[in-house]
Amino acid sequence: MSWPFDTVQTALRAAADPTRLRLLSLCAAGEQTVGDLVDVLGQSQPRVSRHLKILCDAGLLERFRDGQFVYFRVPMAGPAHAVAAAILGLINDRDDVIDTDNESLDRVLGARQADDADPLLRRFNRLVLDVFLSHPVGDLLDIGVGNGAVLKLLAGRAKSAFGVDIDLQSRREARRAVARASLANCTVRPGDMYALDFDDARFDTVVLDCVLLDAAEPERVVAEALRLLRPGGHLLVTEYVAIGHGAAATERLIATLADHGVRCGPVRHATDAQGRHLVALAGPEHNNERVSA
């Protein structure tokens, strides 16, 4: 798939302006609002909006609304993605302008969370990553994206990564997390875990991210996740439970999956004095092996 000559010429002209080239770079890092871009560039809102419109009209950016916010991003695939990547690839990796913009964006989005300082979270992250040592992530869907921790963790190994959540504030936090990590293959959108707006068999990996045990109708959540999963794909189930409830939660998790014919691999866990993270990979080749919780 490619663009005609005139379209490519329009895109190159749009990107040739210094401010628009900076905007293209910032929007390649993640989904940005006009307000955040104004703060980074230090220019007026009307001027930034005008530049964004030119980039959108040229096909280099796409815009979408989520609640009261409008977001801009480089398309995740297709000619626009290829042209934007080719243009940005010409810029020196240590360019002062781009480095300064990225530092400003990081400040605007908030200081990086000290996730790595939390021993429990470090162990949880390791459990999740270990699950995928022998399983490719492929196209990823994170249902119940929350603050974006799991999405951010796996996106670097994914071909594409989608996070959905019904809560607007959670979506904002997740977008900021993936934008700070410059994960351009991620997008975060509103979604109801009981009825998601994706085609059947769309994803190689579907994450049920701390949603299954608290769901009013867990069987519907599992059924929807299975609808979206490609043949040979995997469900990653994560939960956080209060200390002392791990064994019961593990049994419920395995039983809920088993009711839909989904076999669950070993349920791994990371524990501290307050609670326990549970992590399990489910798929057709796993034995229904249980690990003590």
C-alpha cells in the first residue's frame, strides 16, 4: 500500500516546517493532547492547533476524541506511518531540539513513576515477562488497562498494543505511561470489557488485567476475550488479592477459565505483607496445573 505522488508531496511539505516536524516527533512517541503539546512547545494554542490540522490534512497525524480531550498520534500502520518514520529517521538521535522537546514532554506528562523501586512490582513485572520467554506477544490487547503498567511492560515485545478501559482517568494515566516510554505502537481507547469494538480473532495475546475476579459476570468477560483471540493465541490473566485470599482466588480463577474450556498454566505469584499478585497464562496447550498460592 502506497500513496500517490501528490499525497507524498503534500506530506513532505507539511513536515518541512520546523514546528510541525517537532509536533510529528512528539506525536510519534504517543497520544498527545493539544494542551500538552502547547506546554512543550511554548507556543499559543491556536498556532499549535493550526499546525496539527495541517499535519492531519496531510495524513501524517490522526486525531480522535476521548471524553473532553482530543488526542493526536502518528498512525500505527500504513503509508502515513511509513512516511513519518522515514522522515523522523533522518534526524540525528542526539539532536538538541528533539532531546529538549522530549525532556519537556516528560515534565509535562509528570515525573517518571519509581515503579522499579517497589520490590513487589519488580517481582510482578518479572513474572509477566517470564511468561513470554517462549511465547511471542504479537498483536496485544490489554483489557482493563488501568495505569498502563502491563501494557507498557509488554508493548516493547508486541507488534501492536491496544489498551482499553471504561474509566476515563485510567485511560489518561495509561496514555501518559506509554507516552513517557515512547511506545509508538500503543493506543489506549475506551472500551466495555463485556462488548469490545474489535473484530473476531483480532489479537494474539489478550490480557485480563485485574478484572476477572471482580467482574459481575466473569463468564461474559472470558467469552469476549476468547472471541477476540486468534487460534493458538493466549490469555494472560493478572489479579491482585489481599493477603490470605490467594488460594481461594487461584481456585476461582482456574474454575472460571475451565468453565469455558480454557486450560490454565501454572499460577505464579508475587507476595508481600499486604497482598499478592497472581499471573497465569491460559491457552490450548497448557495443562491444568495448579501452583500453591
